Amino acid sequence: MLKGFGGRQLRINLSTGEIRTSPLDPTFARKWLGGRGFVAKILYDEVPRNADPFGPENRLVVTPGVFSGNFGPSGSKCSFGAVSPLSNGEGDSTVGGHFGPELKFAGYDLIVFQGISPKPVYLFIDDDRVELRDASAYWGQGTMETEAALKRDLGEDFEIAAVGPAAENRVVFACIGHDYGRQAGRCGVGAVMGGKRLKAIAVRGTRSTPLHDLPTLKELTLRIIKRTAQHPNMAPWQKYGTAMFVGWSNEHGVYPTHNFQTTYFDRYAGIDGGPLVERILVTNKACFGCWMNCGKYSKVQIEGKDTVYVEGPEYETGSLCGGNCGFDQIEQVAYVNWLCDTVGIDTMTGGNIIAFAMECYEKGLITRKQLEGHELRWGNLEDVEHFIRMVVERRGIGEYFARGYQAAAAYIGGGAERYTCQVKGQGMSGYDGRGAPAMLLAYMTADIGAHHNRAWTITMDEDLGKDVIRGKAKVVVHLQHIRPLFDTISSCRLFWGEIDVTDQEHIDAIKLMTGWDDFTLEEAMRLSERIWNLNRAHFLERNGGPGRKFDYPNARFYEEAVPSGPAKGARLTLADLDVMLDEYYAARGWGLDGNPSREVLEDLGLEDVATNLERAGLLGQLSAPLPPVRGEKYKPKAF
Amino acid sequence: MMTVYLKGGGLLREYLQPDVDEYTRRVEVAEGRTLRQILEAIGIRPVHVAMAFVGNRLVNLAYVPSDGETITLRPPVQGG
Amino acid sequence: MRIQVTAEACSGCRLCRQVCVVEKFGEVNPRKARLRIEARFPVPGRYVPHVCDQCGDCAEACPTEAIVQRADGVYEVQPELCTACGVCIDVCPEGVMVKGPDDIPFKCDFCWRCTEVCNTGALVRVE
Ligand code: SF4
Ligand code: SF4
């Protein structure tokens, strides 16, 4: 019997209403582990290459992994995956809170939706009882409204994941909301869910997860809790969460400002963690089983506006919806955060898109008339509120922004691509890469587009030199394996990154949960690499090659120097980017065209994928022998 | 000269090279030095310190520690 | 001797519930926990832990006197006297008694596991 997992999967055809429950195959579980692993494999195997992300053949995959609901070092995460309407490749996004654990307690490790429902529905799960129910009463409501309404109608002890009007209207960067302010935000997974007319998933689970050796697991976890409670990072983390780094990232010249025009926002003091805690914080908020609570739940009162409650702003929102849109007061940022959460758009790509539109307005590329008589000024709340409504309701020019960067830039013209701060259609995270070349490389090469959760390198860039191009690619590769691993096992990366819970301790916990005595960190890292290559192949098979041509950011990042602040003068050239890409592809065992080679795919047990790529003419040629281990851990030099 | 204790976890530990306990490094410094100067003297770049605390009080790198004080240093989030 | 609750500090992580069931039933399944966290969201945004304060209402309500007080003040269910009628569960003012195997009710016996893992100061052991 499979231990550590719920043991079952659900297949749901929204077109026909058919619901099938079956056992989870233990071999599949071990090979792909759950979370992001299940997502990658299922999308690769099941979605036809020419299928429209909004078509019935796309899948929406929902999967808590082995840690979810478990008694390990954290266990809160749940992955949502679909072929992304942003990148037209594999997309996955992970949400914390209590949803993943609840699914697990209901006994499910995997839900795969296909088809499109003829009318709005939500999925109701109460242990063995699984039903598609009419959702017309909730259709049109915001994510948090829907959550509250479903809890009222079904019971407080149901956990809800819901989409808002943006997803209903297929705004490509729509997210999925849960627990009043946590989101599976990226890759447009919400847009796919809304496009399937699936308004929400409500779940209650009462089962115990079968475990291999709970007594030893308990010992391990209690030991970790005791140790980390004393960790020097614990108290500041609990108090400020991630928001405190707005100040730090400004002081080091990596803070996106006015749509990444510069990397220093001189008025950041009003939107840092300090004002958040002092002015708007209501309560700290944690995911399931987490003893380091980074969530900040806030109450926002702005004159002339309704009082609103929102979880956040965390760092990414505080940068991308903060200085990047010119807001200098924490209340304003929190209000924009709430607006995005309510209508259900990702604050990251959303914040980017708003800033992009603002810059276009500043440069006269879009006009007041196109904005229905409104303006779109930096730091103006009314303007932003109106613009968001235009996008969500797809009114006028909002229609083009709702379709994503490419459509908007093409419509606007006048060289607007330069201002689309994205890679593969995904808006950049809250760090500017011009003063941190490896960070830019990480965005360029991330499987889902410019997202920092795959690799984050700012301090290494500072250590090795902000203008040093060479010698960093291997570390990016290593990070791209270790960091997403936490989304695969559904634990929170921050336990590893912030309070020194080791990677090996996570592996030990998995062994105790599952009884896989021979499971090793190497196996997990190889799985991560297998997922990475599978996603790359999937992307290429859908979009054509060579892969390299998709791996560049907008021209701002290789043609413009940072004009002000601590990183003033920092710039990279296209030639620099090419040097980094060459190194990166070599470190991965890919061809210089950015296509995976047969050698590396076979090494990872992906022979069938190599054959598919070969047939499509998308197989890369190794330019040097295949490195036996791809990626290298960064070792800070001793002083 | 006086003694200051610097405390840090995560990546900072690699730079701090703790010698008192798992997280703490003891440093002998001349009086009147700022935290920034102390860090630089032991080869830690300011980029590795996002926040500094004396007890519960948040201080910045211009802070001048007194003899025997413990300063808790917080590295940046590894990608928030 | 009591569990001191500071609701404002609670982050709603439910680690206390998880460890309670791990300790008492050897399972992971927070629904069986002998304490609960009430979440008042979206407004006003507050978690309120409910724990047993050994008030004795359960013992008073029990028709077979199956719940008795130990010398240290803790009330305990005697399974051999219990008829699984469930009255105690209904009367518990904090709503923290739960059904175990064979519907025998279980209650908090001050093992302090929850106070040991709670890292926010919301639950503190007081002698
Ligand atoms: S650190 Fe934050 S994101 Fe991670 S589990 Fe805790 S509350 Fe959730
Ligand atoms: S462990 Fe503490 S913070 Fe977490 S839910 Fe329980 S009482 Fe609240």
C-alpha cells in the first residue's frame, strides 16, 4: 500500500460531467513524487500539442504532494497546473494555506480536469462524495466573496479554492485564490480554470493519511521545530514576513521601479515592512502546519474607499504593485493588492501589466480616450482601479491587455515591446537583473517564464561581481533543480531557505512518510532535472524551435543602462546574454540552440521524449561532452 | 577594544563563521565603530545583511554597538 | 495549571491540532484534535484557539459518571464506564471533545504537546 499519500486520483470531464475515482499508481507516485512532478508528466502525456490552452483538451491538474497535510517540516502546498495561456508551455503554480492538506485528508493526491462545462460549476468533495454542482449563484463574484459564500453554504470546515471575474473572462494572468489571500498566481492557471467554467473547488476531508513510520517522523519534526524556534531568522521573519526586503532591495539597486525603468525607488520608506506592521497589520497568518508564519493579514482604510481586508502585501506585491507602479504608501499598495486578489489576477504579472500600461501612457503610446477618459498616472489609485476594471471586463483597450503582453504590445505599436518586462509572456518577479546578471539568466531560462521561484541569485551576483557574466550558469542550473523541488514535494521552500532545515532532512522525512528506504537526495534532484527537461521539451513541441529564441527578455534589459540609484550605470549587452546562454546550455547538456540533446534526455530516462523531439526536428546537438552532473552548488568563498 | 557578538543564520552563517555557538561570532573591535565598519572589517559585504536587531529593536548599519552587545543579523530572503 | 491562550498571537497554523492527534492517536488527521482554531475571516481577521480548561461540565453532564477528575485537576474519560452517548461532547463549552474509536469521547489531558510546538506565543503552559 502506498504510504504518505492519499492514495486516490480523480478524473473529471467537465464537458460530460463524468467523474472517475481510481487508485494512484505507486510506481507513478515514486517516479514523479506529486505536485509539480505530476503536473509536468500529465500535461506532457495528455494535452495534444496543438490544443488551445483555453480549449477542452487542456487539463487543469490539482495536486498536493507527499508533504501536504503531513507532519513534516511544513506541509501546506498544493500545485495547480495547466498548459499556460501566457507561455503556451507547461505552467504550474503552487499555493499554500490549507487546501492541499484538506484534499489529502479526503484521500486525493491528484485531480485532473478536462473539457469545458456547459454552465458554471464547482467541484464539491466531502471525502468519498464528489459532485459537480451548479455555481451560477457564485458566478461573477470575487475570489474572497466566493470563498466566504461557499463556506457559509457548505460549512466553515470546507477549504475553498476559487477564481474571480478575471478568470471567468479568461484574462490570461488570472489566478486561483484560497484562504482569503493566498494564490496559485502564476502561469494563468486561474484563467484555464475559469475558462473551463469551474468556479471553485470545495473540499472537506476527514481521513488519516497512512504513514510508514510516524513515531520517528514525529521525533524528527519535533527536533526541527525545537531547533528552528531558536534560529536568528525566526523572530524577524515572523514579525515582518517578506515585506521587509523592499528596503534592502532598494539599497542594493535591484528594486523594480516605474516598470523597471530604474532599480531604485526613492520613496520606498512608506511601503517597507515597517509601515506594514505598524499601520495596517491585523494578524499574522500561516499556512497549515507552519511555525514561521510569513503571512500578514491587513486592514486597509483609505479615504473615499471601502475598508478592505487583504493578506499582504508580501515582497513581490510590494515591489511589482508598489514602486513599479509608483505607489509610495503601504495602504495604496495593499489596496491594489486587494483589487487584484478580489478580481483574481496575479499581483506579479498583473502588477507588471499595470506598470507596462502606465509607461505606455507616460510615453503617449496610449491615450486618455483609449482609457475611457481616464488617465493612468504613476501612483494614482483611481487610475489603476479603472484600468483593472477595463482589463477584467475586457472593455476597449483592456481587451488587449487581458490577452497578455504580446497582444497588447502589438495593438499599441510604437515599439511597446521594449516595455514588456517579461520572458515567455510571464511578468518578471520583483528583482531587476541588470545589476545581477545571473538573476536575469534565471528569468530567461525558467521553464514557465520570468519567475524567481526557480532560481534566485542576487547575493551571489554581488559576491562574484555585479558585472561578472561568466561562471554563474552552473549555479543557476543547480538552483533550478533544488528550489522547484519543494513545489514537487509540496513543502514550503522557506524552511530550507530561511531557517536552515536541510535538504537532507526533507528527504529523511519523505522516507519516513513513504517507507522508500532507498530514496535519496540524488534521486530527488534527478527527478527535478527530469521535470525541467520534460517541460522544456513540452514547450518546444508546442512552440517550435530553436529554444534559444524564446530565452531573451525585452530589449530594456540588454540595451538600457540603469539610470539612477545604487546600481546606476549597470547594463548588459545582447552579447553578454549570449555568453550566459551558451554557458547555461552547455551546463545543461543542451545544444547551443537551446534544445535538449538526446544524451541528456536518455541519461534522465526520457528516451521517448528524445524520440519525439527528433521527429519534430527539435533535438539539440551537444557542443561538448555531457557533464555527468548538471548544475553546481554555490559555495560562498571563505573570508 | 571591546567585544561584540554577531548572530546570524541561513547563508549569513557561511560568511559569519560562528565560533561561540551555532550562530554567533565573537568580534573584537575598537570602540565607536559602526556596524557597517565592523562587518567590513571581518569581510562581510552589507548586501548579506538585510536587517539588524539589538534585542527586538531594529537598527541600521550606522548603529554603533556597545561593549558586550549581541546584534542579530538577518540575511535577505532567498527570493521572496 | 492551564493552557494560557493569547488569541491575537495565533497565526492559524493548526500545528497544535496536528501534533495533538499525532500524540494521542498516532495519526495525522487534525480533525480528531482536542483543541480547535476558530477562524474569523475575512472580517475581522482573527484566529481564536479553543482549548480545554478542565471546567468539568463534561463530568457533570455524564449520566454514567464516566468522567472523573484526577488529583492534578485533569478530567479523564473512563472508557469502561462510558456508553458513548455523546452528551459530554454536546455540552463542552469550548467544543473541544471529540469522538474516537467506538465513539468513545476523548478530551485534553494536558500533555502540553500543543504548547511545545506553538511558536507564536498563542498557547503557553502555565503551572
Ligand atoms: S513560511 Fe509562509 S509560505 Fe511558508 S509555510 Fe509558512 S506561512 Fe506558508
Ligand atoms: S500552534 Fe499556536 S499559532 Fe498555530 S494554530 Fe495553534 S495556537 Fe495558533
